[in-house]
Amino acid sequence: MVTGRLWFFAFLLLNPLHVSAFFRLSCQQALTIERADPIISPGKVASHTHIVSGGSGFSLSASGADLRASQCSSCLVKQDMSAYWSPMLYFQFANGSVSSVNNLNGGAVYYKLFTNPSDTVNITAFPDDFRLITGDAMNRNPNTIMSDKTAFVCMMSNGTVTQTPNIPAYDCDAGIRTTIVTPSCWNGKDTDSADHKSHVAWPTWDSGPCPTGFPVRVPQLRYEITFNTGDFSAIRNLGKNPSQPFVFANGDPTGYGYHMDFLNGWTDRKVLQAAIDQCKSESGLLEDCKPLALYDYSHKCQRTPDVNEAVTGLLPAGLPGCNPTNWGPAASTSCTASSTPALIANASQYNESAPPPSAIVTGNSPRVLMKYKNWSYKDCYTDGITTHSLNNGLSTANKSVEACLDACNAKGYGYCSIAYGGYMCLGGSAMSNISSPAGYGQCGRTCVDSPLEYCGSYSDGYMELYTQPPPTTTLATWGAWSYHSCWTNWQGGKPTLSQHLNPQNRTIQSCLAECDANGFSFCGMDGGDTCYGGIAVDYGNSMVESRLCDVQCADDSSHYCGGSGKLGIYVRPASTTVVPKSGNFSYTECHAGTLANGTATLGTQLSPVNKTIEACMNECEKSKFAWCGMQYFGNICLGGNTLSGGAANTGTCATYCQDAKSEWCGGYSSLSLYKRITAAALVASASSIRPSSSIAPSSSSSRPTSAPSSSSAKPSSSSSAKTTVSSKKP
């Protein structure tokens, strides 16, 4: 109420001779600022930048129907989805660069209801799709019909207010309010004309008679916008023309080319007509105009641009488009810009303080920072005022989102919040339940040191919340498995672990579960997504530094799953053990099963009734062999009286018997060797010859001087431990 009455008194001061009934539509903020003009340049990038107020259905090609379908309006009347636009104002520096001048609000539209005794019909509401233009963007001459239709009100901090027909050539440190009015006589039939002016005409004076051919009087629109020129008071001397450094977007430093466009979008013509008929108060206050429904004064409505071009802030290249500065009095001429900016599909309409995080905005417009390093934006959250959901206050290098997130990261926090323009940065490893999502639009305050990012709200109790996943680590243990070391994989064309597995997902836990199911004692992943298992490590590969196993698991970013061409190996205590004695044979050692020349260590291959140590020893007993052994899952049973070759690495014999998985039956080319017991030579007890329960190679293990070769004594066909595993490289 107070705001409206102050405007009314200012209006009386500057218009003492033309008081009439009117109602004033306040617009709380601009809807959009861009090179758009659906009347002059429908569907194309306009020649110069406009500041637009009104219905969110506005676009490059908006029609009256598009406006009537708007989600909201940046002005206060809910039934008015019309669009009103005029050129943007800039400060022009001596080097030709420009900086946009902030508007203090989205403007105001006065619907002035002038009448004359000669009128044959009452003031009539605008018909659907009605449109017009007042003023001439190319004009620079003060002596035109617009000379008394346009005004510039200079407001000074000392209370002085002056009005001129041109941009004042002195400092208006409290702002300049631009004012322009529209013709109020209509031909009664056309909603538009070729020049967008000829279907309307000016009365002889505001309340004077309409000229012939224009019998219908419509509301006169008085459109006002206040620009905060005081922001540049301290640097006027840097202007291209220090006495008057401002220029409109159409290259006009005079103000004589000021203009305004109107596209009717009233959702119900009857409502506008009722307001015209009933709202006769000279106060102009909307609250006194009962047919009109109003938004709350805190209401917001904006639209992201259709043109992907920076038109606000500091613009080093000068005015957008091709708009050379012309002081007149000769009219400006049109020119063509060297390039045309791209268009943005699917502009967003929103009634919040900030655009949706997913919206595309121009390069110098504020936006939500969605990602930074490992941090991700969650939402604008409520927060306590004295007690906060994150308890750890942090000092930051500056007041920006990045600085706050860096401070949280340095502490190892997973939660981080920014509020009060960046003045408050909080972090923690967990968040209390006093907070809840409030919607991105509640956080519309830009960062003090990074004005193109949002840093919370101007109100208490809101924060921008970011989270990051826990740091990636090597899973130390899982079940009976323990991480051992990082190894090369496929070095020399051979995998470190022989069996390629297909777990349910690409996590180390799933890979270890698959190794469990296959009875393997060694397990690991390569490259974040490939699982291998086995009963022994292929020593053709070698151990490398653990830091080389640094690739995140494809389905679990919190853990590493090997490296690039590197296998992160896990081991578990073997449930399979050496059978120390069977019949008249006792275990001696792990022995080379096949010699370098391809011959077997023991010369006779036997055929036991099953693939167990006991069955193999029984066969050797039948032939009274002095030596007996098994290899390759127990698929090969060998016996003989003459032994050749030498001892092999104990771990290479750590394969279970095909028919008795609790027993070791040698390796792929290594023999679990047994010797016949005689009265003269008893072997040591089982406990003294049993190998260590840990079969994992350690960093101090000696690598064999030569890799075991494949056995020539493998049977022509053999079964595998599980049909789902493959020994092929994936």
C-alpha cells in the first residue's frame, strides 16, 4: 500500500494537469533481458536488446495466445499476461565497451482512462492479439510527435527530481526513470498494421478527441522503468562522453529513439473491460480495483533467454548486435551484425529467485554450480538459524562456491553448505535432520566474490547443499578375503590369474563372491571392470607398486578395482591342504611335473578310479613305484621309480583335486610329489611338511628363474571346476 501511494504522489508531482482515472500495474522484476522482439523480428534475433516485463509465455515468436497460456507474469495482476518491452540501458566506456545498468524493478504500467465528450463509445478493452509500437528506434531528432510522449525523470539522493525529454546530461545518482506513453485511439477493427502503428492514433491531447477514422478509445499505456544510474556515478569520467555516458541498446545516447512495444495477453477481455468500467479511483492502487486478482508483492516470475548471448554485465565488444552510437539529429540507419548468436531451445519459465539448475542461461547470467571436482549440487535446503545441520564452520579463500567446497574437501567432509552470499561455509561428515529440501528457487542470492553463482538466500534459514562420495579406497577385507598386492596382468600374453569370471556386477565384492563360488584362493580385478580368479598366481607376471591399481570399480566409485592392465589381487586362507600320507606314500614336496624338454618327471601315467590323492597312490601301490604324484586338478596321476627335475614353488601346487576339493593335487605343470615309505627312511610328520596356510605371494617372495611350462601329459579331455569360468582373455 505504501509503495503504491508513493508512486501516486510522484505521478501527481510530474503530471499536475492530466490527472484522470487510472490503475497502475506494478512489475516486481524484469521477465527477461535479451535480443527479442516478436513484433518487429518474429522468430529471429532482434537488432538490439530489450528489457521485458509481463507474461512468461513471451518468446522470439510469441503470439497473444502464447502469452495467455503463460505460467505466470512478472507483473502483479494475475489476469494480465501481456508483454511490455523497451530498450535496455548501458554505460558506455571510452574504449567502446559497455556495461548494463541494473533496473530497480521490472517497471510499471499505468492504464490511464482518458475520455472526451465527443467519444461515441466507452473506453474499450484491447482485443485479443492486439499489439502496437510507440516511438521510433532510429529517431535522434527532438522535434517529433514523440517529444512530449517520452520523458526522463532524474532522481538525486538529495531529493531533487527533474524531468527532461532526453537523457539528462548530469549525474542522477538515485536513478533515471524512463517514461513513454501509447496512442489511445483505435480504428476499431485491426489488431495490428504493417508498421505496427497505423491502426492507432494520438488524440489531440491526452483527453482530447480522437481523429477521424479512429472512433474507439482504448486505455493509454504509460510504461515506466527505473535504471540505477547511481551505480556509475563514481566512474562517469571513464565514459565515452563523461557528461552523458549512457546509451540505449539501439545505439541511442539521446533518448529521442526511446520506444516501447505492447502485445496484449489479458487472459479474459471481460476482466479488463470490468477494470476499465469500475476502477475510477484517482489513487491508481490495484487494491482499489476489485475485478483484478493480484499476486503477493513477493511474487516472482522470470524466463530464461531464447538467445544464447551475453547482454548484461560488462560487454567488452560493445552493444550487442550492430548498433553504432548516433547522437543525431539525423536518423540512424540499420546495419547487419557480423554474426548471429545461436538460439536456445526450450527456455524455462520459473517463479523462483533462481532458474532451474538444468536451465540453459547465458554466459554472464547467474546459475547453480552443479558440479565441482567430486562435489554435486543437491538442492537449496532449509537450515537452522542458531543451530545448523552441519556443525563445522570453515574459513574460505573467498566467498564463492568453489572456495567453500575446497575448504570442506581439505577436511575430508562429505557434506558442504554455502549461505548468505558465501559469508557462511559449513561442512561435516553427516547432516542432522533439521534440514529438508526447500527447492532451488529459495536460494537466489549470488556469491559476493563470484556473482555468476548462487550462494544461498537473502533470507535466514536457507543454504545451498553439496555432497561428494566418500574417497576411493582399496577394500582391505571382505569375508575371508584380504587385499594383498598389485600385479601386472597379461604380461607376456598370460593372465596373472587364469580364470576370467562374470560376476553379477563390476564391484570387488561381487568378484570375490564369484571367486568364492569357484573355490579359488586368489581373486582380483583389472581396469575397474574385469574379474579374474585362480588357485595360483602365474609368475610370468610380476608385482608392482600398489599406487598403479588406481581405477575405480565401474559400479562402485568408492573402491579401486585394479588399474590399467594391472590386477589388484586378494587372497584368502586355503581350505585345501596337503594330504601328508596316503597308504605307503608320504608327501615330499611340490616338484616340477614337466621338464623343459617336455618330458614328464615321472614316466608312467596311471588311471585311478577317481581324481583324488588316495586313488592315485593306490594305483602307484599296485605297481610298487617308489615315487607317485598328481597334477592339474588331479587329472594326471604319474608314477615311477626314477625321478628327474627339481623342486617347484610351493604355491604352484595349490590346486584342488577334481574329486576332493579339500586336497591339493598339484598345479598346471607342477607335481604334488609323494615317496614310498620304507623301514629305512621315514618321512617327517604331516605337520612339519605341510605348507603355510597363506598361499599368497608376498613382496619378498622369490620369483622362479623360469616360468613353469605347460604339461605335455594333460589328458585329451578334462572337466573344469565350474562351467561358467573361462581361461580366455576377455
